[in-house]
Amino acid sequence: MTTRTRYGFAVAIACILLAARAGRAEPSLDGTGEATDRPIRSGRHLFERETFGGNGRTCGTCHLRATGTVSPADALASFAKDPHAPLFLADGSDDGQGNGVSRMLADATILVQVPLAPNVRLRSDPTASTVTLARGVPSVRNTPALDPVLMLDGREKDLMSQARDAALGHAAATAPPSAEELDRIARFERKLFSASSLLGLAKGRTALALPEGTTDAERRGRRFFEVRSDPADQKVGRCAFCHSGPLLNETDEFITVAPFGRGGRFQNVLVSELNDARNPVLDFEFTNPDGSTTLVRSPDPGRALITGDASDTAQSLNAFKIPILRGVRRTAPYFHDNSAKTLEDVVRHYKTFFEIVTAIHPPALILTEQDQADLVAFMKLL
């Protein structure tokens, strides 16, 4: 597969950001207000303050209150305050050993050790059971409470295992959290929301309509997310193919390619193929059920590393979890490699994506400059 970032005035920008933020309080992730339940209060303390005897990181180091993730702007602000902050240690550094901060300041990605399925071999190190990849920090806004699929590749089975692995890995815990502590962290995370309108979803109510929009641009952008087709307008419902359901994070009935259909949660939108993040391209060898092998060249094969299936029918190669779009304006940067820093970057990527895929499967779909502006205008309503 083909391969296709560098910071300049970092400290100066960061100082400006810090000054701008100093006068306002960060909004709480807990949309229900200050928790009164003692275990949840304890979970909040564990999430935001507890290091478990590790390298100084807490869950809140990488999952900030305002966004649930960390952005290059956040990293710049942290660097201006303390160049040796826990964010820049270990897998937050350029080499994974605590040296260099350019990747974190430019892209806010960390080096993640991803397990390889038993039938997947890294050609540069055939004995390796994991591979180190640069990925963004998944936002915890909405996800723990409303989305059971955890991590960009879906590899964690539940919140407790995710919290344990993060403490042992990213935070290098020397006093691992107990089962009770993990339960309290999970309880607190389930209280995280980005909007009060989503509280009903957690209580079993699933009706949540798309915003109607008040401007012409917002209304034009809305049509891309309507779950319907229109032979006269190929742009209707195109984003809804993969952003349907109450949280706009699953495929709809118009995707008939196996294994999707209604409710698919992983999709390949050519982020690894285009590789705008310019991550190193690696060679992976997949052993198929019939004994044959498939060579995959990719900076990050995504879900396929977990499933071990690189076949076209599995649709897991270079596929990642479809993100929640509710509150998306607050959760930049975007894509698994943080290659899109803004919503404008996202729609520019999709312009290229549609040009490629509709050239193979007509009719062609071209996102004009107006379309891109309309999409951004609508997504800011979510």
C-alpha cells in the first residue's frame, strides 16, 4: 500500500492557550452534575488523581475534562507549563523511552502496543507478539456509558479490563488497581456524557432525531446524514452509511456488503491507505485458514490485527471503530492516527475518499467546497 508533522512556535502558542484558559473553568465530563454516590466520587478521584505508583500519569492525563481526549493544543499547553510532564513520558515520547516530544506536540499520538492475532506475523520481527503503533487517544465522552465497543480496534472486552491495561501499560503502575478500584473507575466512566440529551439513551430511550438546522448550509449538510436514499441526489444518506443509529456510530441498512448490514461498528475509510500522518509502513504476514499467506503493507491494519482476518469479506483490514458523532465538535483531533486536526480536515479527507471509492463503484461522488462547508456546519450542531 502506498504511503503518502512538525511544530513551530509551540511554546508561544501554548502560553497563549494557557492564558486564554486561565479565566474559565473546564466543563465537567459528568453531564449529570457533581456525583453524590460515594463509589462514583471515589472513581472520579481514581480517574483524575491516582497514579497507582506509576510514572505520574492518571487516566485524566490523556483523557481531559473538556474533550475526553488530548489534542496537539493540549500537549502544547502542557509542554509550556512543564516540559517534563507525565504526558511526555514513555509512550508519549518520540522513541517510547522518554526522548523527544515532536510527535506528541504535532499529533498528540501515543505509541500503543497492539497484540497480534496468533496467525499474524510482523516481518521485521517474526517472533513479536505485539506491534507498536502511533494512535490517538480515544475520547471517553459518551463511550463508556453508551458504547460497548472499546478502543479504536475493539480489543478491550469491558471498562475494567481497559482501565487495568491502561494503568499497567501507559501509567506503568507498580501498585495495580484492585478489582474494587477498577469497578469504581468503570462506574465513574459510565457517568460521562457530552450532552444532557443523551441521558435518555442510557436509560433505554433510543429516539434522538438529527438536528433540523436553521441555516441553509446546516440544512444542506443534514441530508448527508439522513437514513434514506434519493436516486436524484447521490449525496443524500452518504454519511449515514457509516454514521447511523442514535449516536451516529454504526452502519445503516443501505450497506449490504458483508459483514455489515445494519449496526456494523468497524469500517475502512482509507485513513491507513492515504497515511496523511506519515507513519512508518510495516509488513504483516497473515496466515489464512487454508494455509496460504497474505502480505499486508500498512502503517496500521487496525481491526485486522485483532481478528487475524485480512480477507475482503471480513472488512476488517485497515478498519477502525466508527466514532460517535454526537458532540464531535468537542473531540478533535480525528481518525485513529489524529491525522485530521479539524472537522474541515475530516471532510477534505472524505472528498478524497469518495473520489477513490466511487471511481471504482460508480456513480461518482464529488464533494464540492460548498458541500464540505455544509458538512462542517451540520456536524457542529451534533
